[in-house]
Amino acid sequence: MPGGLIALLDDIATLAKMTAASFDDIAAGAVKTSSKAVGIVIDDTAVTPQYVAGLDPSRELPIIKKIARGSLINKLAIILPAALLLTWVAPWLLPILLVLGGTYLCFEGAEKVLAKFGLVPSHAEKGHGNEQGRVTPEETEKNMVSSATRTDLILSAEIMLISLANVDSDSNLVRVGIMVTVAFFMTFFVYGLVAILVKMDDIGAHLAKKKGAVAALGAGIVSTMPKVFIAIGVVGTVAMLWVGGHIVITALASLGFEPLHHVVELAVEAVADAGSAVQWIVETVLSGVFGLLLGSVAAFAYLGARRLLAAAKTSQTRAEQEAPAPRV
């Protein structure tokens, strides 16, 4: 009996060690894979505050909470099952999806750059934003949450696909654990940061009502936050171009198209003596330039397609108006 008890305790200890090792693998894998999605995270952080701009401050946090909940549902209930199914049934499809997703990131980043120079319409000109219309505040809030959740679905898909592509573990349990951890971490990190950024104006305004140095600090926060959002937007755009370009180059290499990857490798090797930091900068710049070129092509193609569709619709409408009325 004592021997059986000792054996049981030994089995429990072994199981505990294996469980702890699995948690270590999940934690390490989550940190590694999360770092690959930095560009999308920054862009998500930069995009989300626009949905609560101009609203009653008391509704900002509830709306962000609803968007965060929708984001978590997107990741865990829609994207993760679909992505895992693809890796088990059609793993060859993952690089193709990464090429498409990376191209979309490049398109988003390049569109913002081109819009700054007036070469393509901005989101505002395309009607992107808060449209109050004649709807009630409750309907407006519902529409905002719905719009933000749809945008998040695309960004979350990018985060999860990029993360899944960088999971090294052969254990399905560890893979699922890593992806679930990434989903929770990314959601709480992004929308927690968004909540802080959105409320900084209110915090600054509250401090500005005090006296002395505290009031000066509050006024400084209020005047600085618009610049902070601008800086986040710029960094997010650059990160999207860099990350998107890197994703496409790497995914194309895994599909057998390696010239772009070889060019980057040769450039990185050429500055090997300058240190790893310089190598990273060179790789980042080349990925960003490629991302800008690819995204610009996609942006102009998209703009051209929209104009052709609009022209076709206008011609059809004109033809219908000019057509003789049928005789009764």
C-alpha cells in the first residue's frame, strides 16, 4: 500500500511537471508569436479611438468594452477554429492566406500614405466615420460597435494567422493554448490601451482644475494627447507597411518564389559587420519599401475598380432614364 501511494504521488508529480512545462511552452510561444503581429496591434490601437470620438464621455468605456468583447468573439469563436482547421486539413493554404493578408496590410498602410498626398481619397472622403443621421443615440452606438467589430475581424484575422504561422510546437494542445493566450493578451492589451488613451483627455481636464503643478500637468496632458494620437497613427502606418511587406516576402518564399527573399538576405549579409541592429534596420526598411510599392499598386487598382464600377452604374442609370417609356 505505501508503495502504491508513493507511485501515485510520483505520477502526480510527473504530471504536474509536464503541466508546468506546457504552461511554460504556451507562455514562451505566446510572447514570441505576439511580437510578430506588432504592426497590426499598433494600427488597431490607432484606429479604434475614432469610433468614440465626439461621443458622450460616459459612453466611451462601455462602447470600448463592447468592441473588445466582439473582438474576443472574433478571435476565439470564428478565426481560431477556422485557422486550426486549415492547418490540419489544408496547411498549404496558410501561406496563401498570409500573402493575401500581408497584401491587405500593405494596401491599408499605402492608402494612408497616398491619401496624405491627395493621390487617393481618404477614409473621411469615402464616408468612413461616425454617421449620426436621424437615428437614435442607441442605434448610433449599436452601428458604431458593429462597424468597429467588422473592422476588428480583419485585423484579428491577421493577428491570429501571423501568430499561428509562427507557432513552433508540434503539440496540438500547446498550439491551441498559445493561440488562446494570444487572443486574450492581444484583446486586453489593445483595448485596455485604447481605454487609457481615450480617457487621458478627461484625466487631464480633471487635473487642470486643480492648482499649481497638478493643473499644469493636466493642461499638458490635454494639449499633448492629439499629438500622441497623430504619432500612433504614423507609427501604425509604418508598422503596417513593414510587417505586411515582411509577411508577403516570407510567405512567397515558402511558396517557392524566393527572389525577393534573396534580395533581402543579400542586403542583410552585406551589413553583417555593422551589427544585428543595423541588419534589422536594413531588413525593416526593405520590407517597408516593398510594402509601400505593393500597397500602392493595390490601392490604385482598388481605386480604378471603384471608378469603373461607378462609371458603369452611372451609365446604366442614364440609359434607364433615357429609355423611352413603354407604351400602355
